[in-house]
Amino acid sequence: MRTIFYISDGTALTAEAFGRAMLSMFPLKVEHKTLAFIDSEAKAEQAVAKISAAHEASGERPIIFHTFVSLDLKRIITGSTGSCFDFLDYFVEPLSRELNISAQPKTNRTHGIQDNGSIRDSYDSRIEAVNYSLANDDGSNIADYDQADIILLGVSRTGKTPTSLYLALHYGIKAANYPLTEDDDMENLQLPKALKLHRHKIFGLTLEPQRLHEIRSKRREGSRYASMQQCRFELQEVEKMYRREAIPFLDSTRFSVEEIAAKILAETNLERHHY
């Protein structure tokens, strides 16, 4: 077991993203610790104490992924007993040469809010998209579907809500979602009337029956709703409709919400509003 620290004088989100991407390539059991807003020497010294304690407890040098604007704070952290990695060290100087522009590091520039036009607009668009997705969850507000960038369709518990919110928060995409239920007459399933005008925006989600059974059982164990027979029947009928109506769809059984969102963007060529 190795202890992994993500440390920054900002949010530490960049350090986390870089570190987790690197660690995903290694079959390793780890304990994650994020230390954000280490923006004073006192906090940096406290961080070093935590690194030392982790080293002493495990007998293994902690791995530290860090991003610091302050060189003084960076020196304190890199003087610890941990093994330190900062990918910015390797790329900022070569990129500066290529762009012929000197880097101007600033704390919280990547994930903060600044009133400099596009960054503020991007933040506002994400918040607007999240509010839209919340207001249009589970078919609750079909009157606003003309504003949707995409409408996710599927039976209950196939991941429509988390995917909608992820698309909104990370990409600024207005994602509505609509549930297909027994009330839609599964044996003669047709595309709901409320969706026909927006057919070009629809993307379907599905799962393997066993996985849907497991998810539903956690919510209503022993019910008909969660039974393997019902799960298999609903998915079979919905997938028939997807194919009949030529609706693109994804079996999300083995994908994380991040992967589902990325695959939807790739398959639909939907324009993201935030980078």
C-alpha cells in the first residue's frame, strides 16, 4: 500500500487528474490524500508533517503529485521525504519556446472564476446547463426540450441522471432525460409522443439485465420491478425500439459515467461548450 498525496496552492484538481492518470497504468493498491489550498509556509510545513507521518507508518515513501505557483512553497514540499512529481516542470518550458511567450503562472487560473470574458462565460454556461438538467430530470419538464442539446432515453436506473449532470457540469451541455416505464406499454413500445419532435436529439442508454437487476435490487429488493425477468423484458423491448427508430444507443454496463459521457460526445458529434 502506497500513500498518494495530491498537493497544490490551488484546488489540486490538476494534480489529481495527472496523478490518477499516471497511477492507472500500475497495478497498485494506494491510499489517496488531497491537500488543497496549501498557500502559506505554515500550511506547507503541516503538509510535510503529514507526508512524514505516512512514510513512518507504512515504511514506504509517499508519492506526491503537486502543482505550485509559489516556488517557495514548492521547495518546502519537495524537501519532504516523499517522491515528488510535477508534470508542469516537463512541459511549460518547451511549450513556452514553441509559443514564443513567457509563462505567467497564477494560482487558481485553471479552475477558478475570472472576469475575463470567455472563462467567466464558460463557468456561467456550466451552471446554466446544470440547472437545466436538474429541472429536466426524469421527464419532469418536457416543455423545455427545444432548449436541450441532448435527451437521454432509457428504462429506470440505466444511468440517465448522473450522465446528464456530468455532461452539464463538465461540458456545459444541456442534457435532459426521459424514463421509459411500464406505463409506456412495453409490449407495444413506441417512441413517446413528447419526444417525436425532438427525435434528432435522442440518445439511448441500456444495460445488461444482470447489472440492471443488481442496481434495482439495492433500491427495491424482491420487487417485480427489480426481478431478473422484468429487467430482461424491459431492456429487450427498449432495445428493439432503439433499432426500429434508428436511435443511437450505448450499453453502459462496463463504463464509468466519464466514459459514457465521452462516448456520447464521440458518437453524436455534439459540440461541448466548456473545455
